[in-house]
Amino acid sequence: MSVSERLEPPPPPAADEVGAVVLAGVSGCGKSTVGKMVARRLGWAFVDGDDLHPWKNVYSMHHGRALTDADRDPWLERCADLLENHVANGVPVILACSALKSRYRRRLRRDAETLLIHLACSREELIRRLGGRTGHFFDPSLLDSQFAALDPPTPGDGTLLVDGDADMEEVTNDIVRLITRPADRAARLAAQGTGAASALPGGGERW
Ligand SMILES: Nc1ncnc2c1ncn2[C@@H]1O[C@H](COP(=O)(O)OP(=O)(O)O)[C@@H](O)[C@H]1O
Ligand SMILES: O=C(O)[C@H](O)[C@@H](O)[C@H](O)[C@H](O)COP(=O)(O)O
């Protein structure tokens, strides 16, 4: 992490009213599946960040080549623009976007109405899920590169952690509560103050 990044103040917590949510986390954590369920429940729009990648990125990931910061740059710009447009137009949206690094998360949170939620999963569960997923361009052999790229959300980061290993309905309920209840968001952030993994049921190493 560079000095200028360290000196930058942490992003503000989301405003009471949430206008946009980024569901973040490594490939296989459930961003797309759970994101659609949450959007349906709330009557919000859902956009899959997978659909915003330039073709070059899709091609790279399909052929087992991890993305670089430069590859991700135009994609993150599209994601940030999309969030900003939805908030400006009062059309609440869930965006599934890995947002692996803290500077990517800062880039996506252009305004206080945007909330970041990171689905944290165990390695075993991710391997199991990616092994079972069909029809997706992502080469599962890239999972280790996702772990390497990830800056785990820290308490000061303002990103809420959710147990992504849990049953889909449970994960959905948890996220809906965090979006709709400011008190639950504050409680989750406070719990995370004691350390990211320990804030999650089951503990253990999570990504
Ligand atoms: N909570 C969950 N429990 C069990 N399986 C899940 C859960 N969330 C997602 N999955 C499954 O795991 C695979 C990866 O999920 P997906 O939503 O594509 O992840 P991502 O968008 O984060 O890459 C899919 O086959 C999906 O059905
Ligand atoms: O390196 C990255 O930034 C990620 O790989 C990101 O691009 C995203 O996670 C892919 O689109 C894979 O798609 P899923 O996350 O939906 O598996």
C-alpha cells in the first residue's frame, strides 16, 4: 500500500438511505446468485459486473489469465459510472462486482448512498462452488490469483462483511437487513472492529 493511499481518509459510512449496493468478493462467493435474490426481494435493479467487462478481460479470464490493474481500470470506471447514474436517478441497484482491492472499493463509493458488502467465504466452499458452476467464462484455476489480489476489508474500510458460506436464503436475509436497517449496519461494523474473520460465525480463514 502506498503512503498516499494510507493517508487518504477512510470512506464515510453509507447514508441512512442506501441507493446502491456493491456486492463484492472473490469469484464464486455468490455475488450474482445472491445479488439477484436480494434485488428481487427489494424490487431493485440488478446489474452483473461480469457484463461490464471489456471482451479482452473476458477472454483473458476464460484462458486462465488473471486481470491486471490496467485491465480492471475501464471495467471499474463503468461500474462506478453505473452506480453514480442509478443513485442520481433514484433507481436503487445491486451491482455484483468483485472489488478486490481497497482502492477499487474507494473508487466505487463515489457517494455516501453507496454501500459495500463483502461476501466472505472459506477456500473449501469456493473451490466446491466453482467446480460445480457451469456456463461461466471464469477459469477456476484463477482462484488463487483472486486471493492474492484481495485486500481483505478492514474495520476502517467501511465495508460490511457477510458470511457467504451460509445458505443462500440466510445470506439474502442478512443482506436485506443490512440494506434496510441502519442500526444493523452500525452493529455489523462495530462487530468487525474486533477483527474481520472473528465477526463471522464459524470464524476460520475467509476470503
Ligand atoms: N450461499 C450459497 N450456497 C451454496 N451455493 C451457492 C451460494 N451462493 C452461490 N452459490 C453457487 O455457487 C456458484 C457461484 O455463485 P455465483 O453467484 O456465480 O458467484 P460469483 O458471482 O460471486 O462468482 C453458483 O453455482 C451458485 O449457484
Ligand atoms: O479479477 C477480477 O477483478 C475478478 O475476476 C472480476 O473480474 C470478476 O470476479 C470476474 O468477472 C469473474 O466473475 P465472477 O466473480 O462472477 O466469478
